[in-house]
Amino acid sequence: MIEQFSMFAGLSAEQRADIERFSVRKRYRKNTVLIEHGDEANNLYLLEQGQVCIYRAGDDDKQVILNQIEPGGYFGELGLLGANTRVASALAVTDCTVLVLTKHSFLELLAAHPGIAVTLMHDMVKHIQALADEVASLALSDVYGRVVKLLNDSAKEEDGRMITPRFTHQDVADRVGSSREMVSRILRDLIEGQYLSKDGKRYIIEKKLPPRW
């Protein structure tokens, strides 16, 4: 399963076996908080199965979702690179299986396989660029534009169709910084216009979403 993680791409079977030896596999039930903002930062989490959302909560308990982690993704890496406390929280959206690497184990792993550090830095640059795009979208786009961007960016091809992950209306509202009511109206209009259809809680993009609402 280690080969599904981009930071370990290109490693030999022996090297991947080392990672398995350094890590601990854990399973978490849906709605479990894996990381809480402000906790001590000392573990890297590699998501094998399930889905995890990274979020920040304000004093009024309103949440802003910063990222959705899919299998093959990872989170908690800042704790291994100097951060003393967690800068965000992580919630299991579904039942999850993760590989956990402690800071001590990760440093041992880097000593044995320094190339992993380069891959990790490249991935972190991509994450920072994506975060900058999200901030710009929040500042420069209206709610409709942010919803369309989320749908387009999150959709992946399945059997020739572009399908998003499972989203509730509240999930979308949290991601785009808007109210659930506004998001519900936008999604309803896109479905009525036959731009979107639904497969359970996933959205299927039937045709190019219009640039304006």
C-alpha cells in the first residue's frame, strides 16, 4: 500500500518495507477527531483508506474546511518540519485507516532515505500554491464562482464522467465560506439547468458549468 503515496514514489521494495516497519497502522471511526488545533505536533498521518477533512473552527464554532484528504494523501507534515503545535484540526469523514509516523521515526527514515525529503518539499510547494489559489478565490470570486471552482477542482473522472467526492450542502458552504442556504440555491439551480446531477451525495458534472449565475 505504500506505493500509493506520492512522497514514496520511486522507492525500492526494500525501502517501502522500511517505511512499513517505521509506521503504525491505525483505524478510526467516522467523525473521530484525529488532530485538534493547538495539540502538540509530533506525528505524520498517511491516509490508506477513507476520507479526512482538515478544518479550522472559530470562537463561534463556525468551521472553515481547508482541505479534503483522499487515500494516498497525507497530513500533519508541518509537525515534522518545525511546527510545535497543530495549525488545524483533522476529522474522519468516513471510517479511516492511516499509517502513523512519529517525528522520531520520520527523522530516522529521512536519514536512511534522504530523497523522501525532496519529494515532501515538492508536495508542500503544491499545497501552498493550492492554498494561495483558495485565498485568492475567497477574496476575488463571488459565492457562485467559488462553488463552481470547488466542483471543478474536486471532480475526478470515473467511467468517462466527472464526479465530485461526497458533499453535503453544509460541506460545500464550509469550503466556500458561505451560508448553507445560498449554496443550496446555487446547487438546485445547476441541477434544474441540467448542468449537474446527483449520485447519492456526489455531484456529476453533466456539461461545462456556466461562468455566471
